[in-house]
Amino acid sequence: MTSTQSSSGGGIIAVTIVIAMILMILPLPESLRLFRPEFVLLVLMYWVMALPRKVSVGYAWLVGILVDIMMGSYLGVTAFSYALVIYLTARFHLQLRQFPVWQQALIILSLVLIVHIVAVLVSPQIVNWYLWLPAISSMIVWPLNYALLRSVRRSFHIS
């Protein structure tokens, strides 16, 4: 008999974030390094759109601190930018869920760009067109991320 109960899914959400963190530190060739999507942010944005009561701004801030430590960047910069983006995503999650995936991908482009703009404003980086590359690659990866995490959510009955 199939169970129709839904699980809280806290462990599954944490596992997907850990997998995204592993994808962030996988070595890439130098020519592809700048194209690395923001996997952790994409996973956080999916979960906050799907389950805004389970993934919050505080959760995003804690994950951002872990990403700062893991990537060796200025402590708190990624945490702040993740919290800002997750706040915006949570604030408009009902509207975002109504859009088709390709329109969501365009919004993802702007939200990931916010993360990189915050990093440029806080740290002494040279601003050039490379700033757009992770945002564009995240936009391209979003439909796959959305489909994959949606199937995970449905198969584990997370709600």
C-alpha cells in the first residue's frame, strides 16, 4: 500500500544543498571556471519557491556562511547576498511559481547577478564582463535544476 503522507523533507533539502556545494568545488578546466553556475543558490531558490516555510532567509544565511568558508571568500559576503536573494525570492514566490520555467530563468539571471554585484561592491575585484558568465550559465541550468528538484520533491513526498 502506498503512503500518501508527506514528509517534512528537511534531510532531503540538506542533502541537495550538500550536493550543490560539492558541485561548486569540483575542479573545472581554467577555460570553464568562469562559467560555473551558482549551484547552491539555484537549489536554495528552488526550495524557497517550493517550500517557503521550510527554507528561509536565516537558512540561506547559514548556507552562505558555509559557502564563504568553503570557497575561502570574505566571510559574510556570500551569506548576505544569499539572504538578500532568498528574501526577494520568498517575498515573490507566489508570483514566480506562476511563470513558465523560461521566464523564471530570466529572473534567475537577475538574482544571480545581484549576488555577483554585491561581491564586487564589497571586495576589491575588477569589474568586467566576466561578471555575467555565472549568471548566464545559472539561467541556462535553471530548467534542469527545476525539473530535477521537482522530481526529488515529488518522489519523496516533501511538502
